[in-house]
Amino acid sequence: MRRMAMTKVMLISALMSSMLLAGCSGLGVKPWERGVLAKEEMQLISDAVEAGLDDHIYFSKEATSGGRGFGGGGCGCN
């Protein structure tokens, strides 16, 4: 009885994991959809200068050293 229950658990877990892995198999971008994704308003960071300044302020306040190409510590005066 115990062996049969263990077999059922293993079978169910194998089926569930295969369903989860197969669910992500078709997430690619089609060639005709790439034009829409390449538009400027679809970019995560539309202004590179503003993103660089934001990163500089963030890493200065976090007191990290060498974050994203900026050296120095937490004073923000580099």
C-alpha cells in the first residue's frame, strides 16, 4: 500500500513538473512582433543619460564601491 502511494506521488509530481516546464516553451517573440517591441516607448530605459544619473545617485547613497562603473563610496562626491 505504501509503495503504491509513493508511486502515485512520484507520477503526479513528474506530470506537474513536465506541465510547468512545457508551459514556458512558446514564449519567443515572433519576427513580425519585433518591430513593435523596438519602438522607443517600449524601452525600459528611454533616456540613457537620466538612467546613468539615477544609477550614480543610487549607488552613491547605497555606499557601494564600483557599482556600474562608478567608483567611490557613500558621500556622492566622486
